[in-house]
Amino acid sequence: MDDKLYMENILNLCKGIADLYLHGTLEASTPEIRTVFHQALCETLSIQSDLYGKMSQKGWYPVQQVEAEKIQQVKQKYSTSTP
């Protein structure tokens, strides 16, 4: 297994774990349990961010730039649709 595939697998695993921790945080039955899930979620998001940064530096996670005009269109769409 090459480094890129290895990092992709770890990143996908982190995303799945973050999803579980998010649901645990939302559904926790006590404040103490919520705190534990929330702390685990924050740590997982930090790891995910580090992995993304390393992959991006190596060109393994290309990001497509969005035109400023498209961003403005989306902003307008959602700012005018609020009741």
C-alpha cells in the first residue's frame, strides 16, 4: 500500500469516527457523557485537519477553486430566502 492510499484510508476512518462522535454528542443522555463525546469529536476533527493539511501539501487532496461569482449567487439565494 502506498502512502497516499494509506493516508486516504486514515482520513476516511477519521471522518467516520467523527460522524459517530457527533451523533454521540447530540444524543448523550447526561452532560458528562456529552462532554466525553464532544472532547473525542474535537480531538478527531483536529487529527482530520492535520491529515488533510499533510495530504494537501503533497497534492494528494486537490481542492477545486470556486469562482467568486458562484459564491455570490449562493449567498444571494440563501439570504433572500429567509422568512
